[in-house]
Amino acid sequence: MRAGATVILLTCVSAAGPLGRPADGLRRGPVRGAAFTPAGPCHGHAAADFDGDGRSDHAIGAPYATVAGRVRAGTVAVSYGGHVSWLSMPVPVRGAGFGATLVTGDFNGDRCDDLAVAVPDQDPPRPGADGTGVVALYYGSPRGLRPGRVLGVRDLHRTPGSDRFGTALEAGDLDGDGRDDLVVGAPGLSGDGGVAVYTHGLRDARLITQRTSWVGQRTSETDGFGSALAIGDFDGGHDRELAVGAPGDGDESSGAVTVLDPAAHRSRRITQDSAGVRGVSERYDKFGAAVAAADVDHDGVDELAVGAPGEDQTRIPENYAAGAVHVLYASGRDDVWTLKKAGGYGRFGTTLATADLNGDGTDDLVASATGRGAVQVLTGHRGRGLTRGALIMSPAGRTSQFGWTLTAHGRDLYVGAPGAGGFGGTVYRVHGRTRTPVQSGSNGELLGYAVV
């Protein structure tokens, strides 16, 4: 272990408070660990059902929360119905950012959803550098989430650096074994980024980079390969594919997305200069800053949605841009969506999410313009594709970063606004046009930076 590196134990604490009483944790270890044994059967399945009772639970990241006096150590609030527990490290690390990214999946096949928590700023190799990053696993059970392994770049036989391991997370069954696999983005890995794919109950790990033989791309340390992830069936084949965003790729961050088929060892790179993609690649477009898979026309094949929040930049610095969302169909069609109400600073396409908000069985797409505090619902239709739906504005003003994170549970949309309340952060439940705050933070915690 590198001198100065931190050994992590995972902690789940009670609703008594964010410091609570630590539960037993597991030390960081190799990927091939002992299998988790659940306390009892899990029943049914709902979105983010950590205790297997058939009802949705929630996890909300507050990566800037102060824990045990450590500024920006981070914590995660987990709601089981009306009961709230907190996850954190028993030895909090200043600046680690625990909870910056979250994803759920049933990684061990017991029908209880598990939770992966990113700590992307953990263990910077030197003062002032980006963190190496780790991902902490919590396994669901009838008693709720229990601590598991911690994953990191050592699983990939790489020397830790400023990897930002955990910047993006995605879950889905890539190997067809009936269990969700975990994909971890590390856009700073070895200077040019990469994604770690954990399969077979997360026992096996492999690294895919732009230099992988069957990917074969030129690389740059600013590409950000692995900054955004989505799993879907984009070509109607037998294998599910992985879309990887690299918003810094190309000429001055014009951006790119690479669609990987890990089973067949095939890849294709998509930019705004690719055939069938509308527009042209321009500096600071950041095409690929967000990606999502959604079957918006109900044909059994997922469309690939790509956020380009830097599109139509109006002034320097690059944060001043209107933004756009591309929806790429397997047929070759590309629909480009913009948001006029966002003006020249909305950064439409910062975040994307898939939902079925009207319950008609066809996917909808939700996109945020965080610079304006707006969330646009694009409604899917069988055989037609998307039409513009509800526009949801932030109750906390345009500086609240409303829409920084989006997730859907059934017909309810949960929207994170980490800039609300003086950057304490608030999460809102949106049903139709009704916006209800469900939890708020304080003291610059950035609660709502991640929500599942």
C-alpha cells in the first residue's frame, strides 16, 4: 500500500444522526472476496428496494457534508419509507467526497437492491491533486443495507494516481447471468481515462480504455473517457452495450461518445461530425457529458441520448452555453432538442435520465438545464418517438442547480438541487407539475448531488 493511503471501513449508522453508532465494516480487500449471505429472503422488486419489501427506498448523497469535524468527508442518507439511516466512513477523510455518485443494482442476485457509493476524491497522490477514488459497496438485505467490499484501481492491476475512480457509475446485466454488473468510470486513469467493468457477481474485473486493442482510439489526458455511462441495447442485437462519454475528446472539448460491445469486442465512436449526427463538432460543446439509454418509440431497441451542455456557447468562460440533447435512433435518425427558455446559460443536457412518468409502458427522457434551474420532460410515444412534455422550474431559483441529478421511481421524478438553501441542497419529488421537497441539507453539504 502506498504511504499515506487510507484504509477504509464502511459504516452504516442509525437515524440518531449522521455520526450515530458505527456498525461492523469490512476492510478494503481484493475483488474476489467471500460471497455475501443475506439475512433472509427478499420479496418482490421496486426501484431501489434495499430491504426487499417491494417498496422503493431512496439514497441521497451529500458529498460536502462535514463528518466528525472532517470537512467535505461526505455522507449518504438512506430512506426506508419514513426511517432514515446514514452511511459514511467510520474514519472520515477530509475532502473525500463520499456519496458524490450513486447507483443501485442487484449485484448478488438475491432480489434486494444493492448500493454502490463513489468516493472519487479519496487518496490524492499528492497535495492539491485529484483523488485516486474508490467505490464502496453496500449489499441489500431484509435488515437494510450492510457494508461490503471497497473497489479501486488496484483491482485493475494499476498503480493509483489521480484516477477519479467512481466519477460515473452504471449498473446492468452485461454478461447475461441474471445479476447486475457494475461499471465504474475513471476519467483520470493513467492520464487518459478508462472504465472498469465488474461482472459475475462483481468477482471479475476488467479495464477498457481508448487504447484497448478493439477500441483503438488516440488518447489525450483531457479526453475524460469514462465521465458518463449508460447500458442499453442500441443496435437490436443479443448483447447489451455500454455507452461511454468523453466530453473532453476532440478539438478543445468538442466531445465524443464510444459505444462498446464488450462481449463481441466491437466499438464505435460517435461525434457531432459522424454520419447521421446533426450539427458539427465545436470547441466546448462537451458532447458526451451525459448519456442515457431509453426506448422512446417502444420498438425494443434503445435510443442513445447524448447531452452536449456546451452547445451554442455564447461567451467565455465555457459555462455560458445554451446546451442541447441529441437522441440517436438505430435507424440513423437524430433528433436534437434545445430549450429556448434556458437562454444562453442554461447548459441544457447537463443531466439525462430515463423514466416512464405517464405509466404508458414507453420510456420518457428527462433532461436538465442546471444553469437555468429547469428540467424538461420529453415524452415517449409508441412508433413515434419523443414530443415535448412538461417543463419543471426550480422552486429555489435558477442558481439552485436544480436537475444536477435525476432519478425516477415509478411515475415520480426525484430531482436534486445541491445549490439550494445556500448549497445545503434539497431533493424534490415531482409528480406531474407538483414539486415537493423531501429532504434538505445545511452548511454547504450539497445534499442532492446524487440521488437514487
